[in-house]
Amino acid sequence: MNVFTRFLTIWRCVAALFSALFLTVLLAVPAVAQTAKNVAPIASMPALVTSAIASPVFVLNSLDDSVSVIDPVTWRETKRIATGKQPHHLYLTPDEKSLIVANALSDSLTFIDPKTAEVQRTVRGIIDPYHLRFSPDMKWFVTAANRLNHIDIYRWNGKDITLAKRVPTGKTPSHLWIDSKSRTIYATMQDSNELVAIDIATQTVTWRTPTGATPADVFGTADDKFILVALTGGDGIEVYDVSGKTPARAKVIKTAMGAHAFRALGDKRHLLVSNRVANSISKIDLQAMTVVDTFAAPGGPDCMDVSRDGKQLLVSSRWARKLTVSDMASRKIVHQVDVGKSPHGVWTLDHAPR
């Protein structure tokens, strides 16, 4: 083989190699482009999302009898606190020094420091505390006994809880709301499909009205005129005018299947509702009483909290065993944190106004 033949052979090999490389790159471009379509926009990536939350985030694991404590900087669970059986809901004491976790099946309350996540004390003898709430005047502490069909009204002196009255109700009291003047307790009856009003002064039921299927959370407008009831057995919210002596159903707002829990957005106008079955969150304009936005929330969204600046939404994904964190502006999920079984209540001290 002469020099020219050798040169031609080498050149053909090199040309074939470059051709193969070029073809490989060319074929790979569509695949890369296709993959890019499935990647979340860069605005929703965790590294670019700042948080106004500095205090620990607490998530109640109802079927693990524990509380997950989550660092809002790393978005990792730092520890789990053992509680009584089936903690479902939680509430801050009026002095903001203790977070109360209600342990329904243990008839107890666990008090936790909201800043350090240290257990302060356990109060026993609180019968079946499923849902809980303080009155705005800070004189009364109220619990709903979900299994035992009664609501308990306790006196609160800033430290101790003393039972004042046990009020029999309908079947399976679920969620509570107290009006701004601390005069009336509103409670949903999950299995008898009712909304009940209890007068705090006399500690008696003043009226009851039928609702749609499986009423859950209840929310009152700032002027105390309307009460909203989420229908977990339906696909929306019932609005009741309670300004008169008897309630009147004023409107039905369609959201999505499994409307369950409320959370005020903090702007004095908008309210969020989690649609557990539909895996979505609906945003309601309280002035127009209409849905103005809806976005995805996977894994059976349940309870919610909102960061102090209103930019982040925290949602317990009940069926997925996760805390889901979404950026409100982009409506994109920015974090998902593994927690325990059946996460329910979620809360942080650095939250937007309720």
C-alpha cells in the first residue's frame, strides 16, 4: 500500500467516526428537548425559593402517634416527638408560648414549645379531643369529641384548663369556629350532616341546621355574618347567613370533590380550601364568594398553613405521608418532606394572619 492509499484509508476512518458522532448528537437532541419539557421551570426549583419561615414546622402523624419536626431551611425532618394516640389537630395558646397537640384516643393534650420543639407538659383527662380552639377573648378553650358526640367548654386562666360544661351534640362533631365576639361556637356534625350553634354564655345549643354530606371544616367571615362549611362528602362549600336568629343557606360554592379544610390566605380577602379527593386547592374570594383560582396538591391534601409573607403554602399530603410545600406565585411544588403515617395538622409560628 502506497502513501496515498494509506492517507485515503485513514481519512475515510476519521470521516466515518465524525459522521457517527454527529449522528449520535443529532439523534440525542429531540430526547434532550423532550426531557426538558418534563423538568419544572427554574423558578420553582428549591434553590431559588427563599422562605420567611424560621421557626420549626410541625406535622401531626395521626397513625404514628407522633409529631414530625421539620427544619424550614433544609426542609428535612429533624426529630419526631412521641405524643398520645391519634393526634389530629393543634392550636397555639393565647400567650404564644405553647403549641397544644390534641391526642384524641389518649384523652390528653401535649404542650410543645413552638420555637424549640421541646415538650413542656402533658395534660390528661381531656376527653376525646379531636378538634380544639380558644375563644378570641382568651377565656374559653373548646374541644370537639369526635367519637363521643359532645363538645366540651373549658375555662382557661392562662395555664390551667377546667371543664365548665359538656354539651351533647349531633353525631360525630368535627370542626369548630368561634365568632369574633366570643359569643357563639359553631360546630359541624360529620355523620349527622348538621351545623350546630352553641351559645357560650348559657353553654347550650341555640340552633341546628342540616347541611350537605359529611361537613368538615368551618370558617367565619370577619364581620361574623357568614359561616362557610366544607363538604368532604361533596364537591363544594355551603355558605350560611347567621346574622339573624336562625341560619339561612345563602350560597353553594362549587370547588372540587372532597372539600375539607380551610386556611385564610392572610390578606383579609381570600380563603383556601383543600379538596382531598380531587387533589387540589381552591382559592375563594370572600367578597364575591366565588372560586378565583385552583391549583394541584397531590396525595390527598388536608390541613394547611401559610408562611408569614404569604409566599409559601404548607400542606399535609394525607395519603402520601408527606409535607408538601408550594410556591404561591408560581403554584409549583418546591419541596416534599417525608413524614409519618396519615399526616394531618400542620403549623408553624411564622405564619400569615388567620
